[in-house]
Amino acid sequence: MLKYILKQIFPKVDPEVQAVIDRKSLENICRICLVMFGFELTALWIFISTRDAYDEPFWTSIRSVTFCLFACLAGGIIAGAATRREKISHAFAASFNGTYYLVFSLWTVDVSLRNYNKGEQMLTFFAVQILMVCFVSLKPIYGIVYPTVIYVILYIALNVYSSGKGLNAFNYALLMVVTVTGMLVRFYSEKVSSDNAVKLGKSYDKLFYNNRHDGLTGLRNRRALEEDVQKITKDHVNVYMIDINYFKKINDNYGHAVGDAVLKETARWIRSVFSEDRCYRYGGDEFLILSVDKKSYVEDTFSFTSPEITDRKILLSIGHAQGDPKGHDELFELISEADKKLYEVKARTHATGK
């Protein structure tokens, strides 16, 4: 039982899931700060415009509201700036969330104490606690400790400075338990929601990847080529068409499993040579490389030994063309030109038996 409780208080959270929780919490804090800033600014204007006497209680209230306005402004700016970053440090998010909760809770303790002494309700305190429960995600240990500390501080202050007149200890403790429970429920509901969001994102990324990559070699496919065209037609492009010589004979003599292994080995070589470029399985045993590198790969053949085939080397023929395509059609003209050069190389290598 104790082990289960400790597991709930100190849960293990995947870093990606925690990152989503942190971002959502900071986004919510930014929104809360904007709403509170507008509300407090309006309340301050109404308070000033309807007052006749500018006594000490008036200036105390002015100082309190002014503090809240600056805290809202600072919190909104910091949280907003953090959410615009691609990555948010969990240490920063946790520190900021905790500081935000404590600062505004302590502020409401001061406001509520003054209101209680005047015989008024502590609505500000409970309203802010509800806001925190609904919008700020604290890890369970902090969701337990922070509200408990704040409620205890207010309870002690009420008893010390107001003798706790009219304060029902049971109801007060019940409200504290409700707040703590709300914090825990908030965290775990956010954890489930963020976990589902991360899984959905990974599924989408995998689907997106599989839709644009060849399943055997891992290189890009024709669909990806069509989408990449617009990104590379404004640069000088080196186009390479690569073909495996006698690939049909390899399949016929050694089997398709060996042929697949040769395709994978060819893809590994292509990635090692053209690592920074867009590499495609163009079809069958043909591969396409679109390189914006100013340097050209000068060889028109390459051979390697496959562990699957011990009695011969695997020979690749390479056709090359280059130019400055201005659009889709001009780029595919370069691809056709590289394809013609490829077959010229294949005709030569076949004629010489190499």
C-alpha cells in the first residue's frame, strides 16, 4: 500500500509527456495572467473612481492591486516567452509553476486576511485556488505540499490576527483537501491527455515517414520526390541516377532475398556518400540523388563486395547531370538527362563485361 502511494506521489513521467504538460501549463498561466491583469486593472479603475476618502486602507488596497498587476504582467511575459521556444526546460517550467502558485497564493492570503478582518468573505483566496486547480499542473508532491502550506499559513494568520472568529476548522480543512485532490486530479488528467497526444504525434510521424520512404531501403520514394521538387528548384542541382548492373541476374541466380540485401547495401553506400543530400529509390534497382552541393561525384561506376555474394562484385553505374532548374519541368529534364547518361555508362560497362 505504501509503495503504491509513493508511486502516485512520485510518478515516473516520460520526458516527452512532461514537456507537453509543461507547455500546456505555461500557456494556461499566460492566459490567466492576461485575464487577471484585465480584471484587476478594471477593478482598480472602478475602486479609484468611486472613492471619496484616500486614507490608509485605500493606499493599502492600491499597493495590493498594483502588486498583482505587476505580477500578472511579469508572469504573462515570462510564460509567453517560454512557450515560444521550441524546447522548454522542465526545471524552468517546474520552478516557474511553483513560484507562480506561491506568489499569487501568498498575495491572496494577505488580501483575504484584510477582508476577513473587515467581516468580508475570502473570495479572492478561493477564486485563485480554483484557478490554480483548473489551469496549473504541479507534480503530485508539489500539488500536495504547496496548497497545504498556503492553507496552513492562512489558517495561522487568521487565528493570530483575527482570533479565527467564525472560522470552521473542519470546513476549512475540507476545502484544503478538495484543493489538494483537485491538484492531483488535474495533474493525472493532464498526464493522460499529454500521453495520448504524444502517442498520436508519434503515430502521425511514423505514418508520414512511411508514406514518403521506401520500406526496404529507407530512402525517400517518388511521393517524397514530388513534394521536394519545389524546395530545390531555386538552387544549382547535381542529379545522379544509379543502377545496379545485372540486378535481374542476381535475383534469378541467388534469389530475391539476396537481391533485397544488395538493394539495402547499395542504399547504405548512397547514404554514406551523399549523406547531406536527398536520396530516393526511384524504382526497382534505380536510385536518384538530388544534390545542391557544388562538388560533383566524378566516378561513373562503383563496385563493392556483398557478403551475400562471394563469387562476384556488385557493380553500380552512375549517370550525372547538373543545372539550375527553375521549376518542376526543368528539374525532371535534368533527371531524364542523368538517366540517359546512366544508360550510356551501363552500355559501356556491359560491353566491356565490367
